[in-house]
Amino acid sequence: MKSSSLHAARLLRTTAMGVSIAIASVAAPALAQDSGADTAADTATEDSGDAPIVVTAQGRSQLLSDVPVAISAVSAETLQNSGANDIRQLNQVAPSLLVSSTGSEANGSARIRGIGTVGDNPGLESSVPVFIDGVYRSRSGIGLNELGEIDRIEVQRGPQGTLGGRNSSAGLISIYSKKPDFQFGATGEVTYGNYDYWRLGGSVTGPISDTLAARIDGVWVKRDGFYDDAANNRDVNNRDRYFLRGQLLFEPTDALSIRLIADYTYRDEECCAATYIDSSVNPYIGNLNNPGVPASATTNNIVRVLADLGQDLGAFNQGYGRDISVTPGRSYAGKTKDYGFSGQIDYDFGGATLTSITAYREYRSSQAGDVDYGTVDILYRAPDADAYRQFHTFTQELRLQGEAFDGKLDWLVGGFYANEKLRVRDNLRFGEDYGKFAACRLVTGSTLVPFYDPSTTNCISPTGQFALGNNLIPTLPTGVGPLILAGVNNLASISDRGSINDVYRQNGENWALFTHNIFHITDKLDFTFGVRYTNDKKKFSATFTNDNTACVANQALFEPLLSGPLAATAAGILGLSCQGNSTSELNGVSIRDKRSEDEWTGTAILSYKPVDDLMLYASYSRGYKAGGFNLDRSALKPPVILAGADSSSSFAAVGGAQALVGNLQFDPETVDSYEIGAKYATGPFGLGLTFFRSDFSSFQLNTFNGSVFLVQNINGCDSDLAGGDRDQSKFLGAPNYNSAAATTGACPAGDVSHGVRSQGFELEASLVPARDFRMTAGLTYAKTKYRGQLVGNDSGAPLDQALRLLPGNNLSNAPELVATGSVAWTPDIGSSGLTGLVYVDGRMTSDYNTGSDLFPQKGQDGYAIFNARIGIRGPDETWGIEFWGQNIFNKQYAQVAFNSPFQEGATSTGTAFADPQYPGGRQLFSQFLAEPRTYGVTLRGKF
């Protein structure tokens, strides 16, 4: 992999600039949301080739070339040509943006300049939030729904610490739908493609009266999945969804405008499957071609156990194949409902304009899953509505803006309020095979391996059971053999056990006051100053029900051994019995907590226009993302605590679940960002260049370590930790362990500072040399790295050992170099009124790691993705036929790689793992693949 990675990176570095300048991502004109923007846009005709791009990033309608912030504006035409139906496809036209989805198609993560919220944990707010028609959406993954008819999308880069409704630490995505029109019009679209893909879309708009107009948009999509589940005779990662949106626009006078919007989205789909990472990437899978090799001789005992329990060995060497391993009868079924109402009122008092945006939204997504991602039934969520996440969100934003001092001051003041009720219900359970799998895993990773027999219930041969029961194994102290046998038998009894109905509730209130002002010091020099005060409160409660009695039974047997010479053996049995804190000890237990925080954020920008076509600017901004609660019971404590006198496995031994509720909290994330930029726009040519540096403190990281989800704040230490942040516990099974790893690597509180830095530059260019020809290009270089010395919070506590690879390395899903480009040609065909369409866009990216713990097995080589579209259109585009392809060269790559749940092998027997370049030892890894090549034909009509 290394040689191909170096080759890809070298090729990208030598060609990216040329590709970016030769083809281009944002050229078509983007019109704006309100009447002021419409007026500005009307000053140029569509055919002029130099129509202005108007945005509202600063709460005002401004030409893109006059806005001293880093922003990309993507027009409706560009979205249509690129085939973008949700925010994930913006990757092709916005080089600083990366949107990916993992365990649920209803959820996703957006990153800007390498920074984003990792994973599907709903307790973490988005580093890059999504706003649709000015309304905050609770999590950015909601933008993966169909969007309907769109006017434009604005991607703002860097922290948005003043405006933007809800605060964001890395950027935001603002989506603006097309408004009702006072002239009648209608559009229709029929698309068919491979994987039996159907998409029907349409819209109707027009006047109801002289002062009232309406609009209706609708989309229906159906597509087969691109994974094949042969065991259950179905495909997975399919699409089956529809979207409806209705609008009313009431303009009784020139001073008053009222816009009402209601929308509804429904999805009934199976998602998301994953495949094993093969032995070419993970060399510690072992010998897959000799099933006769005994467990004690194989490199990875977990592979042997899985194979003996029915897993096809070919699955471990499949690479990017799309035949998945699924337990018969398990499902990935999921249903999503997303709907809401909003009203925007704009009123011009003469000296000032008031804008009010009021919205209420409900979102509910249920998701089943075979979440061990293999044939052996280890872990699952049931295929019903018992596992879901649900948001009820009310938001209110008010802005008052105007001018003073003869236009020298452009002022804006406002307030924002959000009330969000989040409810998460979970039923994550051990599968029917878990008990036997765990017993086999224990036996093959211990001195019991000579007695391994997968044909028995507890994986111990009759001879071994006799030896244990009669204490005939000389290496074990007197009386321990029968105890171990009892513990293994308890472990093997776990079948279809775990959580039944875990319910998490979080009620949050967020309010803010802000001001954003532009001082026109001279005709050429402006100073922009904004400040925001935010108050955020959250109340949390949870109730657990669990029927895993084996955990409690083994706690009674092995708790006394945790502080003695057999601690490792006891910890192994208890860890497998209780992992994920799946224990009936939590049955009927309730916990609660609350937190409150406030933060000052803002921005200061100095911009200068030496000539009309050129603007230079320098800025500072401070951003913020609220703290919260990890909505995962496993974060309360490890299954086993091994720390001297505190050694325990039960909740009662450490004060009960309520005493540990503080472990679920994480601190707010803050960022200080600096930019220097230039924008040049003259007629058909535009060029923007931005240099940036952003320092993140208490960076919120969500990591799955193979057993539990960790949410930890990441900070840096100005003093030398002497490798204390890079060591690991001996109970993680690696050779370079430190027996005191859990307590080393602490930093004096006065030396704690930022833990993540993102710095680099962005280049965007557009060229319209002729009315029917447009080229755009984008290039982003972002070095987004962790500090060399890391700690786990702002008080200097040690970093979790699972994150030992973070110090000094790039963040996950943060390629250093990305280039995008597009070419659109719409030539006249003779004098018939017909026009053609030729469109190509591309995204090239350098190597990066897709796993938040940065294990090298999760590395992704650089790649390039190209989309294309060719067609013919009738006079005035009243009809059109287009042939299109997405990922036309069928590039195979992973969106995210992760530790296969509960599938970490032992290292105490067989060939010991000793290669420090491959941390993770005998851990198996899985990956969520990106979509393969798709192609089809689209028929369009409008009148």
C-alpha cells in the first residue's frame, strides 16, 4: 500500500494545480434569497457571461466578490449538472468540504478544512451545521435527504462565531430553495439508471392573486442497493424515499414579505452494510488458505474462531467486493421521517429592516443492523422501531439592520433561540452466537488453547473441562480451575442478551445575542466587527433495562481476583461478560445530570479595495461548539477498572451509575482562526485566494475502539510528556505497553493549550470566456494535525490509550491536498434553437486516514472521482435529454474504516504481534464503501 500511496500522492501534487486551472467548481451565477439580492442579480443577464454571484453570508445581500470571508457559492445549474441531490455530492464542487456517511444513510458528517464531527453519536452537535432556508437543522446528516428545487448553496469556511443562527466551529452549509414565483411555471424530470434507479421530480409555481404566490416541489426516488446479501437474498444500501415541499409567498406591499414553508421527507431503506478490510492492508489476519491449521498456530485467533463458527474465510480477503456477510435473519432496515414548518417575515421600516425566521421541526430515524458486519451472530439491533433517535426543535431568529452616519455604518443586531428535545432509544443486543464466540475467543487467547474445541458449547474439550473441573492444570493455583470453568460456562450462556429498552433524553436550550457591523472608513477601506454572546443549557436523563445476567454472575466470581496475580485472567472473563456495560446490574437504573455554559465569540475583519476589481482582507474569528453528553452507556465506565485499590467490575463497587454520570459529559470546543485573503473579479474571470490558520481547543473527538464509543476532548500540552500520550496499557495486548499507561501523560493545568491546528490555503478560480462556456477550479491545501503532545481535557488529564497514534499526526478524513474542477459547454446547435450540453467535473484527493484512532490499516490512498453529463435541449430549455455518469471510472474507496466490533484477537499465543508500525495487533477492521459507478438517462421538461 505504501508504494501506491506515494505514487498517488506524487501524481496528485504534480497534476492537481494544472487540473484545477484547466477544468473547473462554482462558476454559474448564484441568485440570492431575498428581494434585495434579486434586484442585484437582475443587473446582469444570464447570457452576459458575467452575471454576479450574490450571497447572504453576512446577513445581507452582497456580491460574492465583495464579501471578505471564505465562501463557495454553488448555483442551481451547477447542482443539476453535477447530479447533486444531497449535500454529500457537494464534494465534487467544493474542495475544502468532505461529506461522508457511515452506519446510517440518515446520518452523516460534514468536514471543512479537515475539521468535522466524527461518527453518528447524536449527543455531539455538528462542527459544520446545515441551514435550509435560514432554519437550523439539528445535525448535518439531515442534509443527506433529498433537497428538491434549489436556488443555491453557500459553503462558508472557517468558524462562524457571530451570525449563522447556531454557532459552528468549522464552517456551515446554507441551502436556499427556490421561492414561489408570480409567473406560472412548472418543471418535470424522469431519470432511470443502473441498479434499477428511478427518480421522478417536479415543481409547480405561480400566482394565486396579485399579492400571493405558491410553489410545490416533489421528488420520489427508488434504487436497488449496491451490496449483495446472499444469505438473505436481498440487496443492501438501497434507496426508497420521497420528499414534498409547499410554499406560500405573500407580498401585500413593497415593504412586507412573508414566506411560509412546509416540507415532509420519508425514507424506508436498508443501510448500511460494511466489508472486512483484506489481508493486503491488514497483514495480521493470518493464514486464510489452510483451514486445517490449529488455532494455536494461526496469526489471528479471532479469524480462526469466526471461521469455525461459520464465517466464510473469503470475506477476509474480499477487498472492495460488494458481497457482504450478514447473519441470516438480521436486517439493516431503517425508516426516517423529517418534517417541519417555517415562516420568514421581512419588513422594511424605512430606516431599518426587520427579519424574523420562526421554525418547528421533527426528525425521527430508526435503524436496525447486523452491527458485527459478519455471518456469526455477535451483535445486532432489532428490525423495528425500538431503536431510534428523535429531535423536536423550535428555533426563532430576529435580525434588525440598517445604516447610520450617512451610510458610513452598516449595522445589524439580532437574537437567536433554540429549544431542542432529543430522545434516543436503543436495544443493542448480543447475538445468538455471542456466548460461544466469546468463550472461543477467551480459550484461544489463553493457556487453555490446547483444550480448544469449537464443537462444544463453551469451546473447551471434554478433556479440558475435566482438567479444569478437577483442578488438574498445574499452572493454575488450587481452586482456580473450577472457578475459570464456571466463568467460561456463564460467558457461553450469553445468547440474545443485552439492552432491551435504553432511553436517553436530552433537553437543550440555546439563546444568543449578536451584532455584526461594517464600518466604511473610506470608499476603499472597511472594518467589520461582530460579537456574540451564547448561553447553552442541557438537561440529561437516561433509563436502562438489561437482561445480561451472566455479567453479574461472573462479577461475583471474579471481582476478588482483580487485584491479585490472576487479574488479567479475571479481567478477560469479566470484560467479555460485561463489555459495552451490558449487564443486568443496570436493569431499571436511571441517571440524570445537567450542564450550563456561556461563551463570547465574534469576528474582526479589515478589507481594502485598491481597485474596483480587487479586494484584500485580513480577519480574526472565534468560534464555538457547545459541550454535551455522550449518549452511550458504555461511557459511564470501562467494563473492568484496573487501578490498584479501585479494581472492580461492578457499578456498585464504584458508587453506582449515578455517581459516574459525570463521565458522560464533554466540554465545549472553541477555535481561534486567522485568515488573509484576496478576491479578484473582472467580467468573465474570478480568482480567490485564502491563507488560514485555526487552533482548536477541547476538540471533540468520537472514537469507536472496537468495544465502546469514546468521546473525549483533545488538548495540547506545552511541556514534554516523555511519550506518556503514546503508550498503551498491557491489557490492550501490545508489546510496547506501559503497565501504568492509564495514569501517565498528564500535563500541568497551566501548560494546556490547543490540541488541533488546521492551516493552509485555498484557491478558487472561474472563467467564462464565452456565453456558452464556463470553467471553474478549486485547490485546497490543508495541514490539519494534532499537536505533538496531547492530553484528554483542559485540566491536563492523560489521553485515552486507544488514541495513542494521534499525537503529531493528521486528523482522520483530512487529506492535505484536494483539487476540484468543472467544465460546462452549452453550444447552440445551428439556428434551430436547440442547445447541447457537455459537462465534466472532477475531485482529486491525496492520501488520508479514515479512522479517528488513525490505525494505519484504515489508510486510504489518494484517488480521483469524475462525473460527466452530455445532452441536448430544446428551445428555451423547454425539454431536454441528458445521459450522465457518476464516478465514471468506477473508483473503489472507503468512506470510513473502523474496528470490527468485539473482533480483537489475543496475542499471548501463537506468533506474537511485535510490529510497532501496525498498532491494533490482531484487531480486525471493516469499512463502509463509497458508491460504485452509476449511470443513466434523464428527461426534463418545463413550461
